[in-house]
Amino acid sequence: MSEQNSFAQESARAKSNINPPVFYSAAIIIVAIMLFAVILPELADSTFKSVQAAIVENASWYYVLTVGIILLTCVFLGVSRYGNIKLGPDHSRPDYKNISWFAMLFSAGMGIGLMFFGVAEPVMHFLTPPHGDGGTVGAAREAMRLTFFHWGLHAWAVYAIVALILAFFSYRHNLPLTLRSALYPLIGDKIYGPIGHAVDVFAVVGTLFGLATSLGYGALQVNAGINHLFPAVPVGTLSQVVLIIAITALATISVVSGLDRGVKMLSELNIGLAVVLLLFVLLAGSTVFLLQAFVQNVGYYLSSIVNMTFNLFAYEKTDWFGGWTILYWGWWVSWAPFVGLFIARVSRGRTIREFITGVLLVPAGFTFMWMTFFGNSAIEMILNQGIVSLGEVVSQDVSLALFAFLEQLPFATVFTYVALLMIVVFFVTSADSGALVMDMLCAYGEGSTGVGYRIFWAAGAGAAAIALLLAGGLGALQTMAIASALPFVTVLMVAIYGLFKALNIDAQKQEVLQLGLTTPLPAQGSGAWRERLQVIMDFPNREVVQRFVDRTVKKACEEVAEELRNSGLNAEVSAPESGQVVLSVHQGEEIDFTYQVVATGHIQPEFAQSNTSTQEADEAQKYYRAEVHLGEGGQDYDIMGWSREGVINDIISQYHKHLHFLHSLR
């Protein structure tokens, strides 16, 4: 894959850093739908219902099939030879620690939904299952299995595959951090034209309406919670509109602060509050029963996952399927550009296996615990404790489910406030994360240079949620989630094919590189072993290594480049800074060869360190290596002290492997 990126150069020249075809096309489509919803609410409501009915009737098989393929793809990538490939150069390290990483992807991916449906969905499945009688022990077991199905591996697989595609092409192949890059193996530089623009427009529109759906759910629940604590505050559209405006304003403040401050801080706060609330429900309820139920629920879910994945209720028609499973699949897919790009943004430096394992298992495990502790507790209250009023509240108003459930536990008022705070913070986190993502999609994957566009998208998400609430409440929100996902899931199928083509190339190159590294000796002849040992035992400082790179390595690269030019190849040597030399050989339409040497600092082994403890000693305890980086990143070996001939031989050896790699692709 060529690393020449005219698209990045174009973006660097743009003053506002905005991609006009994507930004204006997406904005026009979104504004047109919002105006339609606000100006003609009755017509919009009937249209949305007709669209949803048509999709459920004619395209439900397509959603089920594609989501099933996505989950199988993720599992395969996690266990296959591709799992060792890094989302970035070979020498890259994760940008965030695991705790921060889990907190950010979880808050962006599930937050408001868990608060809204953690009690409501299990209870609704328990009372009105898709088949059989409700209110029984069998219905309780089935309710948890269905809830796990909707919130488990399938949802996170959709997020994971989009994030993986984005991270792989951006961090490993220096393409824009937008979905268009996944089509590079299929259409090449055409991703920078109308086809690429159209893909990013689909992603922006899907992101905004998926986000608006969650904001609408959040507004309903915050309104219900405030009314529960303060009855003087009415439940209604006006209150929900005011709440959306207020919380969107908070999200705007957060989005202006950026990813490393606002979003990261809010995500870590919310995961902390979630753990506190989760432990409270576990300890205040039937602790042993909940732990038993958790283990059994997971086993029951895993034992029937294949059957559930492809069950379309073809032989037993039911409205339940379209109102639940298809809604969720559309919701996850419509959220995938947003959550996927956000996860990609915070996942640089991880291997594909580590990434798949983390994104699939850790959030899903936490989600299963949440649904078990809240859902099973609520079902147990109705089934065994006779608190039928809880089921009646859930049936009448799902937004009150969480608060009605907490009323049955000790310290109800305190933890109702905690839950309400969590909903607000999840609300804000989703809105500011979504605004950052849409800003990146409209700005070449880099984000706009100012805050104006980020503010525009934060406000736009709130405005879309308000427009859809006015046009038909939850029904309109659900329809837009399902409808906006339909074109995107088709793009995603093509992108997965492109990902496999690119991964196959990378895997072949790794195999070629692993054929064996023959490192030339720094000296030959009698007594050479002493010189070799001296090089190994030496721990040079920065200046020594920089001088070696700037002189010996650069001279070796220049000699090789001159010989390659004499052979008709386009070879050049550059020195970005002291201690770095890059030899680039352009291979026309094929993959270029890059040989770079970088002076890199490391801590000395303990036996070689001095006993000084002054501040100046910190740098003295370091030593530097002249490390070789290829196009894929660092190769983790040191050529410091090698002769010029030794360096030349290493360049030739790596170039020989590169030519063998190109041969294997033909």
C-alpha cells in the first residue's frame, strides 16, 4: 500500500481543515430531515412508521445476516495469524492505559442505553416474551438470554470491526482516519473522490441520527428521574427539549476541552460511578442468587448464540422481532461510525488480538453483570417477592423503570441521585464524543483546526434529537436508527473485504521478514569477536549515537541510493532531524521500500548504571541505540557501531526481503 498521501497534503493546505463535500452534503441531508420532522410532524410520523415497517418486513434478513458475519469476522481475526499485526507501526505502544481505554470505549458505546434498559428490558421480556407465557420461571430465564443477546457480543462486534478498519488503515498505512480508507485496497486513490466522500457522508448521517436516538432516550429518562425526585417538574416534550438543550450545552463545553481532558475525565468518572452503583445493587439484593444467575445466564447465552444469531422468526411471525432485535441491530450499526472511530482514536498501538479481546470481552462482560444484577433483581422482586407494581410501572413508562426499581432498595434517594448523575454524565459523554467523531469525519480524519465545527456538531446532535422527539417521540428515534444503518451496513460489508485484502498483504510481509534476520558483524577477521563484544557491552549516550547515524549510516544510505539510481530506480535519502536517516525507494505502483535508522533512548541495565542519584544522572542512566525501522515500524535491533559496509549489507538484506515480499504478492 503506497504511503504517498496526496489527500493528507491537500488537508494540510486547507485553512479550515474541513472537507467541504462531506461537511455540506451531510449537513444538507440532516437539516432537510429535521425540517421535514418539525414542519410536517404528522406526515413525518406516518412516513417514519412506514419506513420502519418496510425495512423490518423486507430487510430484516439482511441485518441479521450481516451482523452475524461481523461477529464471525471478529472472532476469526482474534484467533488467526492476523492477530499479531499491530494497529500502528511495529514499535508502537498503546496511547492509553487499559483502565482509561476501557472507560472511554464503554462510556461512548453503551452508557445511556444501559441506564435506560438495564431494568426495563429484562422485565418487559419477562412479562411479554416473544413466545410462551409471561411471568413464569421459564420466561425469566428467556428474558435474560434475550437481553444478553441484544447487548452482548454482537453489539460490540459491530463497534470492533469498524474501529479495527479505521485504526488499521490510519495508523498502519497513514491513510485518513475515516471509513473511506477501508476501500483503498479496492479502488485505490478514488477514495479521495466522490466515492470516498459518499462513504463519509453516510457515516456522518448515521452517526448523528444514532446519537440523536440515544440522546432522546437519555432525555426521557432524565425527565422521568427529575420528576420522580421533584414532582413539580412535569414529564413532557417541553421538559425533554429543555433538558436536551441544557445537557447539549454541557457537552459543548466538554467537546471544546478535547479528548484527553473533557472526554477522558468524564468517562473515568462515569465508570467509577457505574461500579459503585453495580456493587450497591449486588450487595443490597440477593447477592448469592445474583452471582449464580450471572454464571448461568452467561452459559445459557453462549450455548444458544448460534441459534439466536440467525433466528428470523420466519416460521412464527411476530411484531416482537422488529421492535426489538432489528431495532437493536440498526441502532448498533448506526452508532458504529461514531463509536468505531472513537474506539479507533484511543486504540493506537494495540495488536489486533489484544484489540478484539478487549473490545469484545471486557465491555460485554461488564454489560452482562449490569443486566444480571439489575434485571434479575427486578424480575426476582416481581416473581418471588410479589412487588407487581414494579412490573406495572415498567409496562406503563419504561423511562421510570430504573427509579421504580431503586425505590425497592435501601438508601433509595441517595442512589437515585447517583443514577441521575450517571445518566447526565453518560448523556454528555455520548454527545461530546459524537461531536468529536463527526468533526473528524468532516475534516480528513484529523479534526478541524478550530472549535466552531465541533460546537456545530454538538448542537446539531441535540437539535436532531429535539426534531425527532417532536415528530413522533421514541418511534421516530427508532426509525431513524434503523433506516440510517441500512446504507452503512452495505458499505461495511465492502470495507470488511478490503480489510482482509490489506491484512493478507501485511501478514505475507511479516512472514517474509521472519524468514530470518542475518545481522552483519561490525568487523571481520582475526580478533573480530573482541570488537563485537565491545560493541555489545557499550552503552553510548545520545551524542555518540546521533553522530554515528548522521555520519556512518547516512553515508551508507547515500551509497546504496546512488547505486539504485544508477539502476534506474527512484531512491532518495533524507534526515528529518539529527539522529534520524531515511532511505526511501519508490517502486512505482507497488509498495515502496523504507529503511530508517533512529537514535532511540533506553534505560541502561542495572549492572551498567552508575551509583549517582543527582537529577543530571537521569540522562546519564540512559543509553541510545541506532534502531532500524522499516515501513511497518521498528524492527527491534541495533546497528550502533557497525561499519559502513555492515550497514550497507543490512540495507541490501532488508531490500532483498522487500523484493521477495513484492514477488509473493504477484
